[in-house]
Amino acid sequence: MNPFAHIGKFVVTRADGAGYVCDLLLRTLAYLPRLRRRIRFCLDTAFNAGVRSLPVTLVVAAFAGAILAMQTGIELRRFGDTAVLGTITALSMCREMGPFITGVILAATVGSSIAAELGTMQVSDEVAALEVMSVDPVDYLVLPRVVALAVMCPILTVLSNLIGIYGGSVIAEHNLGVTGPLYWASAKEALTSSGMLLPKEVYVGLLKSVIFGTAIATVSCAAGLRASGGALGVGLAVQTAVRNSVILIIVLGFVVTWFFYFLAG
């Protein structure tokens, strides 16, 4: 196959995968009125996504907040303006770091689990059996997982924001000479000095987390439902789910930030 054929095959394959994911998301949204019938499966997935992912999410968020405060504080100390360290840490965690950390962890833990589960069902013909029984796999398998991650990702993001800000306060107080009351007063002012109930950064971060959760669940379900070739196919589905989820988190995070802070003002 010549190079142009390789490029064409790559483009067609990626376009086909993207189209399948978009179609799967639209079909899932069409089944939202039936969510009451799948509430038990939705709660089970929410438990797996939220409770079991909580410890690692909080640990990573705490160190992320500490690193953010350390790197920012080192530069601020050169200009003698460390009093705003709480403001920078709080807004950065709420706008970018909190949703990003939570999304990546969910992609690596829950997303891979969803892809492996559905991939195993696909290669063992359990999905085909559902279709034979006139049960739509999108309604039965995909809908509860998408809704669960879309709900749990913002909840985990809020906890990540709080723990990240706390981690930054520890570094600020013990390594940068910023007192605890000054740090927390600065952070509180940043998160309350708005005409709305909360500043724009918090709402943008929560919107990102909803989008991230939906994207992770949809991409992971699509990878699992398209698995083929036995155990090797399941492994490739997990790899595809995690890789595409992380890429989407980065791209969608940029798009949302660009829209709210540059396009919409």
C-alpha cells in the first residue's frame, strides 16, 4: 500500500470511529426519558465511578494543588506578591486543574473498566443476545453509564477543588511564608467576589466536568461495543478508550475555555 493509501485509510478509520461515537451519544440522549427503568444500573455505575475512584482522586488533587501553589508561589515571591497565592490557586483549581484531574482519573479507572466490560460482552456475543431479545444495547448498557459519569464527574470535581486548595494552603504556610488566614481569606474572596452566587470559574469548571464525564462514558462504551477478536480485541478496546478519552479531555477543555473567556467574553 502506498503512503497516500495509508493516509486515506487512517483518515477513513478515524472518521468512522468519530461518527460512531457521535451517533452513540445522540441515540443515548434519545433514550433519556427511559432513565427511570435503568436507575438501578445507573446507581451501581455511579457508585463505581464515585466512591471507588474517590481516594485516588483526592490524593492526586491534593498534590496537584500543592504543586500549583509551589510553582506559582516561587515566582510570586520574587515580586513580593505572595498575598494573592490563595486567589490564583483557588481559581486555577476550579477552572482547569480540578476538572482535568478528575476527568483523567475517571478515564483511566472507570473508562477502562467500562470498555473492558462491554468489550467482553461484545466478543462473547452477549450484546448480540440482547439484540435477539429485542433489547437495545444503547438503552440497556450505554444510557446508565453515560448518565452516571455525567453526574459523578462534577461531584468529584468539587471535592478535587477543595482538596487541591487545601493542599496549596499547606505549601503556602510551611514553605512560602504565607499565613493560613491570609491564604484562606484570599481564596474565599476569589470564590465569592462575584455578582453571581459563585464566580464564573466555578461554573465553567463544573460545565467542563459534565462534558468530560459524558465524553469519557460515550467513548468507552463505543470502544467496548466495537471490540472484536477475543481477549486481544478487549485489550485494544481498553487502550482505545483511555487514549481517546484523554485526548478529548484536553481538546474539549481548551474549547470550553476558549469559548467562555475569548469568544463569549
